[in-house]
Amino acid sequence: MTSNESFTPKELKGSAALIVGGTAGIGAATATQLAAAGVPRIMIVGRNSERGEATRAAVASGNSCEVTFLAADATTVEGAARIASEAEKQLGGVDILVCTTAADVQPELFANIPTDDISRTFTQLALPSMYMASEILPHMSRRKTGVIINVASDAGKTATPGEAVIGAAKAAIVMFTRTLAIEAKRSGIRVNVLTPSLVNGTGSTERITSAGFSAKLFAKAATQAHLGVPESEDIAALAVFLASPAARRLTGQAISVNGGISAA
């Protein structure tokens, strides 16, 4: 026996989830699978209202889950604060935060990246997960329970040509997640990060495989995925597990789902 305080994680059927970047790809798949697993209240957040409403309807279809959509931008402090405020109010408290935002960037050799693009890329990729955690963490800490799941990429673990800035941003998310996990465990909060590489059917993969030198680079990488290039649903299934009490002892981990492309 230890003197450590015992925390009881909430069952999925009694939890509310906030999915930032939830209108497509991994975020939408995670929302769908959380709904199927019995989560009764889900809010999905994105910048495109038309796509958001379509995703909201699709997630709610065939499930008893109450799904809402909020058009907002987590890349700004003000946007993150608004998201957290609306989610806490509409969901009755956020038990599960999934942050899987993306940016409209494509791999490029660092020598070819304009200096004034560096800040924009880093901000759009690295800061939303930090902003959202900053806004949601106080509420979770007060309730002594919660799960935070960030999505980065293997670029944050493995040096990849063309991803100097992207990789730096993803590495920031990984280290932020691991450190936050150590800080938040005393409040019964678990924090993990998923680090996929290529994921079929996502906007990020379409961008990096569409043209330029990165198309050849990642086409070669895909041949190393002898278990198959993952789908969004593969990443979502792991996110649902991490959100569930089955993962109650798991925190501070950066987990790659890449079909064997690497052992990052």
C-alpha cells in the first residue's frame, strides 16, 4: 500500500468529450468511435462550419449521443478560451479533451522556407494543444479527473527531410504532453500523445504526398509500412482506449501508430 491518493477514472458512458480539430480525419473518427463507445455528450470544434455541421450529423447518426459543433479557432488565445468556456457550459464539464488540429503546411527543405513563415507554421501546429490544455486543465484539476489526448506525429521523434519546422513543432507537443502528464497526475489527470506518420484519407497525408520532393519521400516511407498504412479509424481506436478506464495507469506516453514505417 502507498500513501498516494486513489483516483477513480470516469467510465466512457458517464463522460463528456471535446474534440478540437474534430471535423475530419482523426478527429472525426475519434468522435465517431467515442459516440459508439457510449460517450453521451460530444462537442466537435473546427473552423469550417459546413464541414463541421456535416460531421456533427454523421457522428450523431445511429448513436444516442448528443453531438454539438462549435465553429472556432484554437490557434489563438482568445479562440481557445472561447472553446473551453462553451464546452464546459454545454457539456456540463469536459472529461476528455482530444486535440488534433492541423495546419495547411507542406514539407519543404528548411533553406527554401521564408523566415516569416517559420512563426506561422510553428504557431499553427504547436500551440493549439497548449492553449486548450491551459484552458481546460483548471476545470479538470478541480474535479480531480480527466483525460487529455494530443495528436502530433513521428516527425517529432525522427528527423525527416523537409520537416525541420514541422518536426520541431511536433516535438514540442510531445515534450509538452509528457511533462504535463507528470504535473497533472496528482490531480487524477492522464495525458498522452499519439504520433502517427502517414494516415490514409487525411488532409495532412494528401498534402505531403501530392507533389514536390515530399511526395517521393513519403511514397518510399509507405513501402516500409508492411502492416499497412494506418487509417484514421486505427488512430481513433487507440484514442478511445486511452480515454477509457482500461488505460487508467497509462500516462505521459508518446505512442506511434505507423504500420511499421519506423520504431520511433
